Amino acid sequence: MRFDQQIDTRGTKCPMPVLKTKKALAKMQAGEVLMVLATDPASVADLAQFAQQTGHKILAQEQVGDEWHHYIEHK
């Protein structure tokens, strides 16, 4: 999947994946896609809830081995 920026939150637990995602999205333009690498299983629900609350769009959340790849479109 296409993305404009990527952040690595692997090895961190809640709330760090959400906080790092929020910080990264603040520097992006509408329509750009952020790819978030995470190892915390809770990141799936946490980032989905964050996106819903902030108006960003989850394009995909996929498990790849023991990590998750989240694709979030900036609102």
C-alpha cells in the first residue's frame, strides 16, 4: 500500500503508538497517508479509536509476523 510517511513504534506500549501517530499526523497534509509500525496488539484498537475520534481514516491494519502495519489517511 502506498504511504507518504512512516513511523516506527515497535517495542512501545500504549499510549506511545497513539501519541507518536498524533505527532506525525500533525506535520502532514490532508490526503497524505501515514504508515505506523507497531508490536503492541492493543495498537489495533487504540489507533482505530484515535482515528475515529479525530476524523482521520484507517485505510488498513494488517498483521505481518509479530507486528502490525497501520495505514492512516490524514483528514
